[in-house]
Amino acid sequence: KKTVDIPVIASIHCVSPGAWTRFAREAEQAGADAIECNVFIPPFDKRLKGKDLEQRYLDIITSIRAQTTLPVALKVGYYFTNLFKTLHDLGASGVRALVLFNRFLHPDIDVAAMKVVPGSGLSSSAEAARALRWIGILSPEFPVDLCASTGIHEPEDAIKQLLAGATTVQACSSILKNGPSHFTTLNEGISNWMKGKSFDSIDAFRGALSAQDATLGEAYERMQYMKLSFGDTDGE
């Protein structure tokens, strides 16, 4: 915080309820401008009901907001029974933004060694599709900012999310692969695309291809699958 002139957002990931509030307070005391709560509760307990899982997220946000005056963003996964309703409930919980979606390692199997091994630690551009779908669906009437995370490697990846309605995007794997100079590549690529399309600001095109248009809404949902599978049957 002492050496940079841009906002510093502290991203925290904890397990026990008390740790969330303690880390949030310490981040604020250290000078953070905002807090991102990276919450991931694996749905691997058959005794845990869907509504109880969702309530844990709400309880974490409530406890953190009681302990800090900083803006709070919530980073979540997609393991919910009704993802649409749950994201709306979380968006109405008092957070300033939702980050879609967090990414954790998937397992893989080494068939030669006959053992379970970690999957790829870095994302690919193809993984941006999940956030793209949900940001496109949610952004027209969502109560808080939406940030796209996972799969932002090229300027086009970021532009797509912004067109769908994202307020911001996050890049991680691409920076680890290419180094900090890749931020310049991303920003310059977005700027050059904007110049080519005669946009003078990101706000001028943000959400231009969201589900606010009913015909585009079909594209973000299942209709595109029907058309790709069976062709355009004129609604039959």
C-alpha cells in the first residue's frame, strides 16, 4: 500500500468462521481498500442440505460486514442447487460485487503410475465460458457489480466479458505465464479494439450483448443448443 498508487484489494480464503472476521480486520488495518472473500465450500457432504450451504455464505458475509467498513466482494463457485436465485440472494446480502467464479484444482489420474495427481494449475481461455454465460444472464438487472474470473488470457477474453455486462475482469493464470507485462498487453488490446469500433469508453459498450435483449437471452440459455443440434426449425 505504501509503494503503489492504485487500490489494493485483499483476497482472503478461510475455513473457520472466526478466521474470516479476523483476517478482514487485519486487512483493513494493513491499509486494504477493499476485501474479496474467496468462499468455496465443497458440496461433498451428503448431510448438508442445499439451503444450509447457501446460508453459510450469507453468514460469512454478515459476520465480515459487521467487522469492517471496507467494501466487500464475494467470490463464489457454481455448486448451488439454483444458481440463479442463489447469486441474486448473495447480491442482495450487502456485498458490493460478486466475482464469478472461483477456480480450484481438479484431480487427474496418471494411468502409468496408477495414482491420482493434481490437474492443471492454470486456466485456459476456454474456461471463461461459464462466467460469460452467467454474467450475460445476470448483468441487465443485477443489484451489484459483476467481475469475471477464470480464463482471461487474451484481450478478446476480457472484451467478451465486458460486452456481456461485466464491470471488471480478473487475470491470474495469464500473468503467471507471461509476467506482469501482460497487463499492458491486455490493456492495449482492449484499447485498440475500442478504437477500431469507435468506442471512447468501456461504458459505451459494456453490456451491449447481455441478455437484456430477449433474442440474446436465448443465446445465453439453452436455445443455442437446440439450434446447433437440430437446425433452425422456425420455432417448431
